[in-house]
Amino acid sequence: MGIGVKVVPVKDGNPVVFGEFKSREARQTLGFYNHYDVQPPEPLDLWDFPPFEARVKDGKIFARGVDDNKGSLVARIEAVKALKAVYDGFPVNLKFFVEGEEEIGSPHLEYFVKENMDLLKADGYVWEGDGVDEQNRPNVSLGVKGILYLEFRAKGPKRDVHSSLAPIVPNPAWRLVWLLSSLKGADEKIRIPGWYDEVVTPTEKDIQLLKQAPFDEKADKEELGLTEYLGGVTGVEGQRVLRFSPTCNITGFEAGYTGPGSKTVLPSEAMVKVDFRLVEAQKPDVLFRRLKEYLYSQGFSDVAVIYHGGYEPAKTSPDDPFVIRILETAERVYGCKPVIWPTIAGTSPFYVIKNRMGIPVASVGGVGYPGSKVHAPNENVRIKDYVNSIKFTASLILSYRT
Amino acid sequence: MGIGVKVVPVKDGNPVVFGEFKSREARQTLGFYNHYDVQPPEPLDLWDFPPFEARVKDGKIFARGVDDNKGSLVARIEAVKALKAVYDGFPVNLKFFVEGEEEIGSPHLEYFVKENMDLLKADGYVWEGDGVDEQNRPNVSLGVKGILYLEFRAKGPKRDVHSSLAPIVPNPAWRLVWLLSSLKGADEKIRIPGWYDEVVTPTEKDIQLLKQAPFDEKADKEELGLTEYLGGVTGVEGQRVLRFSPTCNITGFEAGYTGPGSKTVLPSEAMVKVDFRLVEAQKPDVLFRRLKEYLYSQGFSDVAVIYHGGYEPAKTSPDDPFVIRILETAERVYGCKPVIWPTIAGTSPFYVIKNRMGIPVASVGGVGYPGSKVHAPNENVRIKDYVNSIKFTASLILSYRT
């Protein structure tokens, strides 16, 4: 299709596939970020079709990665193909930045961007893609949280011993309980000094967007099996807390005997995994340093801290001209106002483009819908959404005509 | 051998085997407590011999339960056989109280004793047996700690959810961390009001016995892989803390993702098991009630508390005439002063006899030695210790001659 393709090796990682489409008449460049790696298809017995054959049934395509994220990537390439069949030239240069490590936390992405700034330069990036909501309104995500993922390991006696020795033998599970209590209290406030120093209050515009966004709180609570959200938050306040609060979350804890009944043991080792979600403008490296200093000051230098990864949060202004262009395009293609999320509660490496290169980023126009089953068996997309995704990309490209 | 045997059914449990040997001329009765159940033999591949064949090699007998506790039981029966071959009558009545649920926490023992007080009545009970130490000195244990074994379960969302939801979804692992922190602080003090109310300070005699007892602290620390004991205690103070302190010990903690690397999950459930060792004169039912009231007052009524069992602590005075008789017998048979432990750090159901019936209890004259490998593969006893155990029992019986 005339897109120049380069496979750029990544040291100790999967290569980046880079595609570039240059236009003689264009002054601006539009970037697309996607990934070609997928989640493992297991458990296979819960799939109705083989996960790597892309079977079509009832207007849907079933395959691992068909939503996350190959469907959106292919829709974008199909848009180029469609436009080429009709037009001679393109009003904007295109860059396709496709990595292969998104599902394992993009461990080499920041370094890759730092080393390839000229290659990646553009005026705006459309991220993975999102999709439409229950009422077929397109979602537009302008921001993401960052993350700091840590593991703590404590050691006691050199092997599990009888619990009668508890008065004189340190228990590593207790060490971690006290460490965790020093990180966050029952008031849900993180106790590490300086943790909130860089946190930016949501703007009036952010809150206004939350007020406009539809959200079925009752259905969500039923889905989660909760009678109320944590702390009793509700409505726009619930959305604000969800999207604009830093978190300190225990993802896993393991120590000693966990089988049925009782066993009187004092464990040799204990392990806990914690993910901290970060909000604008927290930085994982700064916070990690503060956390380590704090733990040292609290007497926890006996506990090993393992760093599993960190992303900065990133957020594009809803008033950015690139965002305005996207919103107008989305409304034109989908025939309704898009739902604008100033930031999502989850994490994606927007920051490598937004923070490191100063380029606006938005996730929009993807093939997903609420029944996509991302990361799960029977992942699927609806063909009508796939077609709309192609139309959106084509329309966005044509929006650069002067 | 003329011992009248009854197999007494236990509702929902393994029967008690009761043996009685009545003597015309005797006024006193000597009781023996043993158990016929054993720990499972697994892992089988670590045994040098089949675990249930009692193979003899290098002056040792190898079998599951040969020390804990069948060896001591059989030695006591062999003593009766030997005495009968020599003497016409016995100077003391004998009772053999043999249960079959010791290794699972004697769940029906207290009820059985309550229902069979007349049957079990005696002037003193010799417990399971202990054995000799590194220098072949007989150990005599006069007391045990009690225990309260609990499990706490917290629930969050109805299934594991993405950790980005942490700002609005309660995390059950955090609930348990905060609950545990409210039970015990990093100063190792239990925070439940009234927990220490009934605790009795060790007597001067207790401390004197600890000072006399041999203890290789350096070897023990090496065995545990510790450079120092918890809190830096050492010497007699270490032994006092070990044997006379109540404990609150995490035996197991399980929540969320505990595999390699990172997974961003907020767990649906979390579970922790805790054993509390109790010292004279704490009572598990009283403490359990205080604990539940405390948790309620601290706002933890959302956490389920599961009771896995409780024993009272129990302690026989070193000045009791029954103990004096035992110590004299032990010195005569083993040819050296016995090592007297006023209480051990572990737990055994002494209390059903000592506290419920007011009968002195001591554990002494068993077949064990430091290499016995109790509860482990290649459990074994030395034949010479087995012979001494028979001699001890015979000598104790004869000590009742007037």
C-alpha cells in the first residue's frame, strides 16, 4: 500500500514495526500507536472457536487480539488502502508505531522512544483505539494513570519452623503487615511523606466532562457485587475519585500455610505485591525514591523491595487542537457526540509520546464495544464497529485537507 | 497381660482406648496418657525404609510414630509385662488413657474427659513422654502453653477485578492487613484490651529451673539461621520470653496474584490464619470473646472469624509430690539429674487432666532423643532409649512400694 515499513530491533525485546507514509503536499504528520502482541489465549476450553483463526459468526469476528489490538491496527491500514483507491495524494503524513511488548508492560518502550525521537516525530498520536459504549457512542480517552509496581519480600528463619518459637523468631509475614500498614491506613490515605506533592487537582473542564459522561452506577455495582463503592462515594464524585486518585493496592500476599484447617507454622518467607496508580503529575522514579527513604526511616531495611515497572501518568488537554479535530471527526462519523474521558483509571504508556516528546495523544476510533471480552476467551468485535473504525481513520486523515 | 481394655467410642471421632490394671494392695493410681494416631508418613520418597514396618538398623528403630507416640506407649506396656514376670502384685493401680486424635488437635478430648471423670481418676498422669537431651539427660516437662487458632476471611468484589478500580472497590487484603495491625504492633505487644489480664508471672522457682536447664543458644541460632533472637533476647531471658510469653503469630496469609512478575489485580478474597499461644492462666474462650468484641469496636465486623481450636495452658508445680517422685525415679534410672522445664513453648492438652480434674501431669520417661525426627521422614528411636523408657516406667511403678 505504499507504506514504507521498517522492523526496528529492540535490544532484549520484541522489535518495533514502524510504518511511514509520506505525502508531498502535507505539512503535518499523524501518528498511530498500536501493538501486535496479544494476551495468551488460555483457557482454551472456554473458546467457541480456535483463537487464531478469526471466525465470523452473527456479525462478529472471534479471535485473540481482534479487539486488543490487531483489529484497530488493521482498520487503520484498511483506511489507507481505501483512501488510496479514491485519492491521488494524502493531506497528512502518516506514521505507524507498532510495538510488540504492550501486554507485558512495554519494558523497552521508553528507551526506544528516547533513541528514535526523529523517527517518531508527529503532530498528534492516535493511541490503541478504545471503541463505542452501550449506546454506540464513541469513547475518547485523553489521559491515563501512571503506575509503580513493587514487590516486597521479608525473610525470617531459614526454613518454616514450629510456631511455638514465635516469641524469639521474627515472623516475615508480620514484617510485611507492619510495612503495609505504614504505607496506607484504613482511611485509604498513603502515608509516605511527599506522596501527594505533585498531584494536580482536576480542572473545571475535567469535572464538566465527567458530568457529561454517561455512567450506569447501579449496573456497575451489581457487576462488582458491591452495595456501595469504597467510602460511599457516588455519582460524579465516584468518577472523580476513580479517575483522579492515586492508589496503593495489594495485588497479592503469600506466606506460610494456606491450606484447609490449622497448621502451627512460623513461615520462613513472606511476599507481597503492590501496585500504585499515579495521577498527574506524579513520577514513578521520584515516588520510588521517597518510598525507599520512608521505609528505611521506619526501620524496614530488612525487607527487599523489587521493582516490577513504572509508567508516568499522562494527559492531553481537551482544548488541544488535535483533540478538537478528533472530536469533530468522531461526531461526523458516528453521528453523535463522543463520550470524553479526561483520564481513565487504568494505565497505558501515553507518557512516552505525550511527556517525552510533547505530542498530544488520544485513544479513539478503535473497534471495541462493551462485549469485546478483551484478555478473555471469545474475544470478539462487531463487523459494524470495524467498518466504523475504518471510516473514522479515513475521515481523520481527510480532515487535514485545507 | 491382665490389663483390662475398653475401646470407648467417641462421637464423630476416633475411639479412646482405655486400659486399667487394678491391684488389691494399692491405694494410689498412676495414669499414663498416650495417643495411637500418627502424622501422615509423606513424603514417602524421603524415607530409607517403609514407614510402617519398624525396621532396625544401627541400634535404631525406624517407623512412623515410633517416637511420637507408639514407642513410649509400648515401653510402658512392656514395663508391666516385665514386672509381672518378677512380682506377684503391683504397689499401684495403673490407668492407660490412649486417644486417637492428638495429631489433629484432640478435638473431642475435653468433652471425653468431662464425661468420663470417674473412669480417668488417678493421683498423677505421666504424659506422652519426651526423652533425653544431647547429653542423655532425661527431660521432664511440667507445663505447656495453651492455644487459640483462628482464621480471618475478608471479601471484596464478587470476583478478582482490575486493580485500576482500587479507588472505589474495597480490597480484602487491606482489610486483613489493618485488622492484623490492630491485633499486634511492631513492638510485639498484643493490642486486644485485657489480653494480658490473667497472665501469671513465672515464679522464682520457674526462673531457677530455667537457669539450671542446659541450652545451646549458638547452635539453636545457627539451626534457625538467625544472628539474634527477636528483640535481641538472650540467655535465661530468652528462655523466659520463649516459655512464658503469649504470642500472636501469622501462620499463613493468602490473597490475589502470587506468581512471578506483575499482575494488576484487586483480589476478591483474602485469608489469614493466626495462632495465639496462651500462658498460665489465660483461657481461650475468654480471650476469643475479648478479641471478637475488640474487632467489632474497631470496625471489622465485615471480616469473618473462624475458630479452629483452643487449649488452655496448664502447669504442674515442681514441688508437687508426684513431680518429686518422678524426678527421683528419673535420676535413679538415668544416673543423672533430669532437666526440668517448668513449661514448654509448645502446646499439648495437659489441661484436660490438670485443670479439669486437678490431677498433676508431667511428661517424662519417653523414648525420644534429639535425632528422633518427629513428624518427619525417617522418624526413629534408639534401642537404648527404648530400654531406659521401660526401666523408667517399671521403676516409677515400684516407687509406690511402702
